[in-house]
Amino acid sequence: MQLRFVKDLAIALIVILLFALAMRLFAIERGWAKIPVNSIHTKESVSDTLLNKIKTIENSIQDRKMFVFGSNRDPLRQGNIIKDKADRDIEFQEMLLNTFRLATTARDDYGNKIAFIEYRGMLHEARIGQVVEGRKILNIDDRSIRYSYNGITSTTELAPRPSKPVDEPQSASGKNGNW
């Protein structure tokens, strides 16, 4: 007889548990029905036009990452526009080094004309018909030489070495720099 009461008690507990689960499921289903189809946050979401603008900007950034500059200098660097004293000194030294300049002319013991040409930091002695740094000397006068370079005939006059440009004085306000 006791076994029968235990079995009835187990069946009653299972029925009560099933009834409680059914009530819970009904409550959850009723809660889902209260959620609107369109959320109140729908107006805060990204519109199609804004999404298109974002995609356009992202594509532009990717294009810029893939772009190859034809120049080895950074176009955004201010030093390309504003040159300080050191930059101007370097530029002057490069200009001086690349100048093909007739330093002087002379005659040797036999009366032959000689031209002394300064180029790339060296003083070259040249006579008519000789080649100096790819330039063939055609004629030497007292104050000029005529030479041929890459099929073009040019004349260079006797000239002093270019002088270094004078730097502008700093402003009277005592500020240093170039702003």
C-alpha cells in the first residue's frame, strides 16, 4: 500500500510540473506579442544615404592606400615649401658642384691655348680637341671657350665663382624660425 501512495505522489508532482511549465510558456509567448514589429530605435539607425556616403569614404581611403606617388618627396611636408638656412646651403653647394665654369685661360711654353675648367669640385686642364666630362673643346679664346655636348654647341664665358647668397636677417621682434 505504501508503494501505491509513492507512485500517486510522483504522478501528481509530474502533472503539477507540466502545468507550471505550460503557464510559464504561455507567459513568455504573451511577452513576445507585446514587442512591436518596428522597434522604437528604427529611426536612430543608419539611413541608406548615410550608409552610401560611409562606403564612398571607405573606398576613397582604400584608393589612397593603393596610390603610388611619382615623387620621392612627401607633398605634405612643409620643408618642401619653406627652406631653412641649412637647406639653402645644401642647395647652393649642389648648384656650385654642377656648374661647368671656365676658371681661366692661358698659353703654354709653345703658345698653345689652355683652358682651366672647374666642374664637380675639380679643376680640369683642357686643350682644343680634348674631352672634359663629356664636353669636347672646340675653341679656346682669351675670355671664353666653345664646346660641344650631346650634339649642341655652347659657349662659356670666363666668370668668377658664384658667391653665396646672403641670408635675410631675422625679424626685429626676436622670433626665430620661419613662420
